[in-house]
Amino acid sequence: MFVYEKRLQYPVHIHNPNPKLAKIIISQYGGPHGEIGASLRYLSQRYSMPYPELRAILTDIGTEELAHLEMVGTIVYQLTRDLTPEQIQEAGFDAYFVDHTTGVYPVAASGAPFSAATFAVTGDTIADLNEDLSAEQKARMTYDNILRFADDPDVRDPIKFLREREIVHFQRFGEGLRIVTDKLDSKNFYAFNPSFDKAP
């Protein structure tokens, strides 16, 4: 069960529109390393996790990724509100605008729409946790790249927060992998899938 709070996890107050920047930040909404894919990945993987601690980690982080999706959507919206047609065209935002006006639609910076093909749910505890570690590093890298182009402090501040949370998630998934490895090492000499296979 989810409880929604009518506030962002971290405040977003952007005063200056910048559709050019919105075009790249939207990748963390619907791109290959974005927040919607992360939330779906973790909330789906949790079902096949063999230990309650792992299910809790995936549920907590998957839920937080939904909060990050809301933050990124808010950033994109605030960067594109009250634009003139001239600003839209000058920034190269016109192709997006034709299809979505200034609605927040899940796409990558390249314009490719969101696809569940960007993440995996294997049902294998070790494979899924390693994917999660990699996913958090890719998300952190994407935020690093966004910060290279963002010079507005109103934008940089929430982006830095999001980047920091990716590092925390990486650490928590590392803890999860240690938990499962410790439990498996004592009874899993052949590295079977603890989510599905049973010890001989």
C-alpha cells in the first residue's frame, strides 16, 4: 500500500524557463537510465526475492524512485512553463512541443519513448541485484552529465540531491548483495538461483 504526501521529496523552485535544458533532463523521466524504469524494475523484482530484508530494500528504493520521477517531472514542467513560440523554436523544443505541448511525457533526451526493454527482471536474486547496482551507477552518471550542462542553481540543487540518492541506493543494493551472499555461501556451493532452485 502506498501513502501519497502532497509535497516533493526535495523542493523544486525554478524561476527561469530553459527548454533546451528540459530536453536533456527529461531523459531521467523516461530515458534508459531514468526514474520510471528504476521504479518499475525494483518494484517488480521484489516479488522473487527470497529474504524479507531484500524485499524491503527493493520496496523502499522502488517507492523512492517514484518520488524522484515526480521531482524530475516537476523540473521539466517548471523549465518549460510560459514559453513563447520563439523560445520553443530557438531551443529546438519544437519537435517535442508538436506532440506533447509542454506536457511531461516519458522520453529519452534522444526523443525515444520510454520502453520497459531498458530493464530486466530475471527472477534470479544475484542477477537482479547486480543489475540494480549497475542501474544506480548509470543513473548517477546521467545526473553527472546533466550537471555538466546545467548552470542555473535552481536546477542544479535538486539534480545534486537526486544524484546523491543514487549513490545511497547503490550502497543499499551492495548491502543487499552482501546479505544474500552471506546466506548463500553457507548452503549454496553451486551458485543456483535462490529464488527458484532448491538446494540438492
